Amino acid sequence: MGNEASYPTEMCSHFNHEEIKRLGKRFKKLDLDCSGSLSVEEFLSLPELQQNPLVQRVIDIFDADGNGEVDFEEFIVGTSQFSVRGDEQQKLRFAFSVYDMDKDGYISNGELFQVLKMMVGNHLQDWQLQQLVDKTIIILDRDGDGRISFEEFSAVVGNLEVHKKLVVIV
């Protein structure tokens, strides 16, 4: 995992030294196989995450190098987005990235469908969910390109003050 103190300060801009130490301890507890990185299974050892349908998406977002696991640096950078000292734009970017699965800067009809399907499971039939997705795209897509940009997303979600809910205390 590396020493918590050995990471550059810009990586940890939203955490002080004590918070990084506490996060280091949490990381070590989660790292059940002592590999220095967290797998999906290790994340799911947290009872509060076991029922969260978006855990895999969050892990994918934290996993900057795309190797399927989250190392300590990725863990710190990822969790820093939820710091009380994190800014609104950063939190909105994180929320947007949950839906922007291919990381192209837009939420397509297909991506919105996939993420909402993860969230609703089998509680809606696919045709019902597709209608919801189509309507959402029509309402949010201000420039008519058939997809949702970050700006279009922020214009709606920013008003909901979602960023105030995306906070954890370390």
C-alpha cells in the first residue's frame, strides 16, 4: 500500500494528515488479502455497500488505471471527492461519471439505461425503463444532440444540491 505520508499533497488536497492516517487504517482493514489494492469483493465486505447497486460503478470510477482494483492512491483520490472540503463541481463531476460509463464526456441513451437498470433491477420492465430514459434525454438534452453533456447534467442536478449529499466525514 505504501506509507500514507509518502503521497503528494495535491493528491490529498481535501484531507489533512490525520484523515489520511485514518483512511490508511480503513484501507488496510478492507484489504483482506493484503495485496495493497481493493477488489470488488473486498469493497463488498462493508455491509453498507452490499445492497448498493452502484458499487461496481463507484469502483470503476475510483480505479483510475483500469486494472479492476483500487490501490491506496486511487482510494484517497476517490474518497477525497466526498470530503466536506470538496467543491460542488467535483462532486457533480463524480455524479456525472457514474452515468458516463465510456468516459466520453456525455451520457448516452444506452448508458443512462444501463445505470438506471442497475438501480431499479427488475422493478420496471425494460420498455418502461426505456420510456423513462427517452423522456429524460428529451428533457435534459438542450442542444439536441441526443445525449447529455456535463453542462446539461449540472444545470438540472446542481439545482437539486446533490453535492451536499455526497459527503462523508473521515
